[in-house]
Amino acid sequence: MATTIQISSVLQEELNKRKFFDRETYEEVIWGMVEDTIEINEATKKELAEARQEIKSGKFHTLEQIKKELRI
């Protein structure tokens, strides 16, 4: 079932900037952004899990250690 939504001219301009080709629909642009968000969230979850494991195993440096190493 299709529906109609109202968007501001500012949003319309932004969606137009994000089109990869002239005939791309706003729905395709919006789906692209939704998919990007989902992928980022899944990737971020994986990276966070890996980072937590590194911290638990002691594979990290404190800010003070980095400053000392970089002589800041």
C-alpha cells in the first residue's frame, strides 16, 4: 500500500543531493539511508564487542601512556 507524505523543501533538496542518478525515487534514497544505518549499527555492535574483549585481556593504553609516548 502506497502512501503520500509531506516534506519540507529543505528536506527535498537534501534528498535530491543524495540521489545517485536523476530518476532515482525518494523511496529508493530513503531505503538506502535506512540500510546504511542498519549496517552501521551491526558493524558498531561487532566493534564494541571486540573492544570489550581487548580491554578485558589488557590490550589497551591509557591516555597518559599515549601522551607520554607522543611527548605531549
